[in-house]
Amino acid sequence: MAAFPCLDELVVTAKSRSLFDVMMLYFEREMMNDLEFAANLHNLWVQFIDHTNNRKLFISELEGVPSSLMSYSCCQFLHQVQQDDSIKLLTLREMITETYREVHKKIDFVSIMKNM
């Protein structure tokens, strides 16, 4: 059973505790991993927003520079990058929300199982 380390762990602990306790421990560990993952995604999202806001400020300052072909080209390019990053931010936010939603399903499941 070396290919399934979680099952190996369950077999070992089932000998010393009830299967129910082991399963609850497993689900609680999974929830903690998911919460940590969501928190890391959230931190990444915050950093990404800061970076995007800094670029937005730079674009507005660049737009104030007297017009030239180079400043216009730079602004157009940076606007496109900004738009692409906005889409990435939305996608990342959806991932964070979905991860929290899945964690709440696990929390509900564990609380139902504990109250049985």
C-alpha cells in the first residue's frame, strides 16, 4: 500500500482509534490545508492588486507626459497589460472564492458527522 500513503496512515491509526475519529482527523487536516492554500492565494491576490495599482499610477503619469510616439505606444501597451492583469485578478479571485466554498462544504460535512 505504499502507493497510497493516506490509506497506510488510516490503517495504522485505525488499529489504535476508531475509524470515525481517524476520518474526522483526516477531514480536519484537509480543511486546514485548503484554508492555508486559500490564504496563500489571497496574499498573492493582494500583491497582484498592489502591483496593478502601481502600474495604473505609472500609466496616468505617463499620460501626462507631452505626447510622442514612444509615450503613446508605451501607454497603449501598458493599458493592454493592465486589462490582461484585470482578467487574471478576477480569475484568481474566483479561485479563492471557490476554495473557501469547498472548505465550508467540508466544515458542514464534519459538523454533521460529529453530531450523528
